[in-house]
Amino acid sequence: MTKKAFIFDLDGVIVDTAKYHFLAWEKLANQLGINFTHEHNEELKGVSRVRSLDLILALGNITASQEDKNKWLIQKNEDYLSYLVDMDEREILPGVVKVLEYLKNNNQAIALGSASKNARPILEKTNIKHFFDAIVDGNDVSNAKPDPEVFLQAARKLGITNQSAIVFEDSVAGIQAANSAKMISIGIGDSSVLHEAKYNFKDFTFIDETFLAQLIG
């Protein structure tokens, strides 16, 4: 088998932390008098924390100083982290560990490519950090998806070419980033939303070893 780079997004792909992001953003939005819905939260998938705040403020036509923005960003992150205190393996989405085990057992390179600045503690809390040969998160990049920087860095850390990289993503911005990097994009979620992906699966339980072996080549 050849060696490929398998790059995973975190939120919505490995763990379902979107619900905690929603609760934290909703709390802040309510404080600012903004109606923040689940539909609005979907638009923040794959988007940096700073950009997310700007989008939420735009919903309420609010102009704020950088000082206020920084204060709200800290507050949002503290609220989000408070929801993660009791996080454990139960937060891992179905089928993910089986795929990670197959790739590891077949000597494939595995990386995390996430906008989250809390990626490392989440991987530690869910006891799956050992699967990853490289981690690139929001602390390591300057440009948010759909810019491909996070995936390009991950492939570089693994020593694998972009053309030999496969990306698992649940956001439109993430799929666009993978495509822009000339990597194979695999959408996890609603195929009608992630239609730009080369392959689509509802979740990892639909990905079998035959498909993974085909990807490895």
C-alpha cells in the first residue's frame, strides 16, 4: 500500500461540539439583544472565532470597538470551554474510531486540520490524540477556511504531497479549502450542502474498509 495523508476536521467530523459552540454564541447574542438561531450557527461551520463574531454582530447591525470584541471573544470561549469540562469518549461521533484504527493499522499518515483553538485539549479529553501524527489548529494558522492554509500545513508536517492528501470535512468552507489545495475532499453530512466534495457520506459508519483501501491505492 502507498502512504497517503488523511486529514480530519474536528468539530462535526470527529466530535459533535457544534452544539456547545451554539450555546456559547447564543448566550452572547442574547446578551447583545441578537436573535441567534441554529440556522445562523450552521453558517459558522469552519469559520474562525473572530469572523464568527463579526457575522453575529452584523445580524444585529452592531458596531463595536476592538476592545469590546476582544472581551466578547474571551467570554464566548470561556463559556464554550465550560461545556467541555465533562467531555469524554462518548462525544466521538459514530464510526470515527474504526476509521482511525484502520488507517493507523495500515501505516497511513493522520493529521488534524481544524479552525478550533481548543483542538488539543478536546483530543486529549476524548483519548484519541495518539492517532494523530500532526495537529494543525486555529493557533497555527493566520487564514481561515476556505483558505487552504490549515490543510497545506498538515500535509507539509506529514511530509506528504497535496495530491496524496484526503480531507474529511463537514463544512462548505472546508470542502472548498480541500479542493483549492488539490486534495481529495470527503464531505461528512448532508450531500446536498456539501455537493462540491468528491465523495459524500452521511457519517463515518457509511465508510467501509473497501473504500479506505481504494483511497490508499
